[in-house]
Amino acid sequence: MYNPKSNNAEEFICHDEVLATLDYANKNKSNVALINQIIEKAKERKGLTHREASVLLACDIKEKNEEIFALAEQFKKDFYGNRIVLFAPLYLSNYCVNGCTYCPYHAKNKAMPRKKLTQEEVKREVIALQDMGHKRLAIEAGEDPVNNPIEYILDCIKTIYSIKHKNGAIRRVNVNIAATTVENYHKLAEAGIGTYILFQETYNKESYEYLHPTGPKHNYAYHTEAMDRAMEGGIDDVGLGVLFGLESYQYEFAALLMHAEHLEARFGVGPHTISFPRLKHAADIDPNAFLHGIDDDIFAKIIACTRISTPYTGMIISTRESQACRERVLHYGISQISGASRTSVGGYENKEREHDSEQFDVSDQRSLDEVVGWLISLGYIPSFCTACYRAGRTGDRFMDLCKKMQILNCCHPNALLTLKEFLQDYASPETKRLGEEMISREISRIKSDKVKSLTEGYLSKIEDGERDFRF
């Protein structure tokens, strides 16, 4: 039985409720009166239920779909402004005991060169990332209790935070590792992580168990209930996501929103972020062997419908996607992107890409400077800000400000300050020129005279060599 407040995975992600939702959406995909009603509710900026959102996703009326896309673009501006936060993944180890059929790290892949970074190698990777200009990382590791125990992850986090190379510093470490215990989540919280990220892969239990035939990840309930344990362990911010292409996108969309509703119902705080990875080619993985791939149009609509259903949530797209695809969906709600990513262990120190050990093929291979310049040219502020995390604006405190559309009061000037740091320390002459012009324009948009004055003062101090100012 469906119960969003339950701590049982098969009750808060109830298969029968998902099927009933999809049937309801299909029957009402041309119901103009109902679609208008849902769109009007969406305009209140308080979110939609999974059933309402599924009707909009199924909607086959061109004019209404245009309205949905326009609303998503407006919501992105209302809640997150014209900022795009930048980060990079850091792969620590590709040792893994699981048998995931869509991931080249699976235990049976004997052709995969296995590697685990030493702390000295972690240091060199971080220095390479700092020399690009990155301030925020998402660490990744396969599930292997012998090679990648929680103690190893904690040591890596400590190493990452300790490195201050030239003007560089990693100010926020997000963590994407396998589902674990409340005790281990508490250790991660104590280590000062930002967001704990775990992709569900697929919410369909039957498909999930088929796609994960061996290893601890085979346990659907343990994996699906991980965010509950993370929050019980003291982690304020969690990030959801599915791997689109493993199951029907309609099923995944409805269940993903049900998971968000569950976290809101049980903890009073929805997901801090939702990621949108699509199945991609990698090593011995052929995406064409899977039956549920989605095209760019469907992908864009999923993102737009997610934005208006969970207007407060940060939304992430990675370098799995091409420049053209990323440019399109930035308009419909994406607020964070990765840049200059390497998806192999030790990939940043090596100048040449190690294609035989990548977790997936990287579609957007531009440098961070190129990505920053591109965002500026599109009218977005590239942001390296980590202020909310370090100022304690996490969990319900962040969500309260975001739902009231007040988080921009902090995030907009902070974005300008971190952009200024990048321009001073890492930018090419052309990117610096574009960025300085953007900062000059954007300062006038700061509403508070006091904040504007402080921002101008901080910008001058950054130009004089000081770093790390924030609101």
C-alpha cells in the first residue's frame, strides 16, 4: 500500500501507485481542462504531486507543452536566478564487487584496469583540479568493503580539504558512494561533507534486481532506503537521481517524485539536488543493448516538468551530455553542471584521457575556462560558491530560504565573488574580459545598497590578492 511517510521502500515507492499514476496520466494527456488546472497550480510555485506532474509529462498538446517549458524557465530564474554552479567529479577507486550490467566497473569486467588512489595521488589530483579553478568536488568510488572502506573515503575527504595550492582550495566535497549504514553516514557528516548523492539507477524493483544480479547492491530495499539512513545519520542535504535508459522514463519520473515527496513527508526536507544522467557508452557497455533510451526532446521535457514540480531543488547535468544538449536544458531548470570532467581514476593528473578505464564516455570535453566563457556568453553567471554549506544554510534552513525565493539574496553576490576569483587566478584573457563585463552588469542587479557596497568592497580586495569572501 502506498504510504509516503513509511520507511519501507516498497510503500513509499509503491509499484501499484506508479502504474496507477501512469494510467491516469495517459488517460488525461489531452485533457485540456485538467492540464490547465495543473499548470495554474504550478504557478503558485509550491510544487506538484507525482500524479499531476506525470499528466504534464504525458501532455501531447503543443501549446500546453510550450507553456510548461516557459514556466520551467521562469521558475529557474525565480528560485536560482541566472547562476550556474560548477563542480567536478573525482574518481578515487574503480574497485567494485557489484555486478551492475550497465557499469564498466562491474566485478566480472577483467579487462578494466583497476586502480585506487593513494593519499599522495589524491593530493596530486586535487592540485590539478585547483589549478583549473575548481572549488567543489563530488567524490566517486566503487563499492568494495576491502579496497574502499569508509575509513579510506574519510581519509580522502581529509586530504582534499587540507590542500591549499597557490590560491586554490576545495571548499565543498560532495560524496557519491554506495548505500551504507547510519553509523557511516554520521561519520561522513562529521567529516564535513556537503551533499550525499546516490543514484537509484531504477525504481522498478523487478528491473533493479535484474540489472544488479550480484553484490550488495542487489538489495533493492537497502539501496532505496539509503537516503533515510543518511538523514538519520545527520546529513542535511541528499541528492537523488535515476539513470535514464534502464526503465521507462514515465515510470522513473513518477517514482523519482514519489521519493522526493517521501523525504518531504518524513523529514520535512526534500532532496537538495536531483541529477539527470542518461545511459552512455563505456568500455564493455553498449547503451543500445538497453531498451529504454530517450531522445533529447523527451529528456528536455523531463527536466522542465521536474523543475516546476520541485521548484526548490537544485538540478544537475553532467558532461555525459553534449554542449548542445546542456545548452538547451540550462533554460529549463538546470542549476549545476560539471566542467572539464575526467571519469577515470587518476584522470586529472594525466593529460591524455584513459578511455579504457572511464566509467562513461565524456561528451562535453571542453576545458573549465571554455565552459566558464560559454556560460558567460549565454548570460549565466558561472558560480563556484560554497557559502551556504559553510554558513550552515543546509537542510531545512536552505529550503526555507529557497522556497521563499530569498536564497538569491546570498547566492547572487556570492556567485560574483567566486567568479572574480576565477578570473583573477585561472581565466584566459578573453574569458577574463567577458567575466569582468558581466560582473559590472550584475552588480547593478543587487537590490540591497548595503550588500552592493560590501560586494564592491570584496571585489576590490580580491583584485588585491585576498580570497574567500562570502555572504
